[in-house]
Amino acid sequence: MSMRRSSGASELRVAVDPEFLERLQSKLDQSPTELSKTAFTVLNWVVDEVSEGRVILSAKPDGSDVRELSLPELSKLSRRLASR
């Protein structure tokens, strides 16, 4: 991964498995650039929610089969905020 800043915006280069990228592009009908913007938007929302002490859950429409999003980075953020 590499990053550079140009004209007020940062450019990020990330190596991504081509098949993974193609599957996401197909599912969301987005270009790689659009996928990146979508991913950062979702990640920003997740970080904001966790920063407010919330957990991110998914469930089936009837409310069953609840699952929690678990990422080491979110656990680290939660611990850091709890120690303040």
C-alpha cells in the first residue's frame, strides 16, 4: 500500500485480489474508485458509531440470527476509548 497527496486529495494505492475486486464491482455495479469511496464511507460510519460506544450488528429482516461485526481495529478503538 502506498499513499501520496496531490491537489488537496490523498491518493491511495492498495493491492487487492483481482477476483475479490471483480466480485465487489459486479455486486455493487461500481468502479474501483467508487468502491473505495463506498468502503471509506462505511468505515468512517463504523468508527463514528464505535466511538459513541455502539456495536455494529446485522440481522435477518425478522430480527433473528444477529451477528456482531468484529474487527481487531474496532476492539482496539473501544479499549482505547474505555481507558479515557
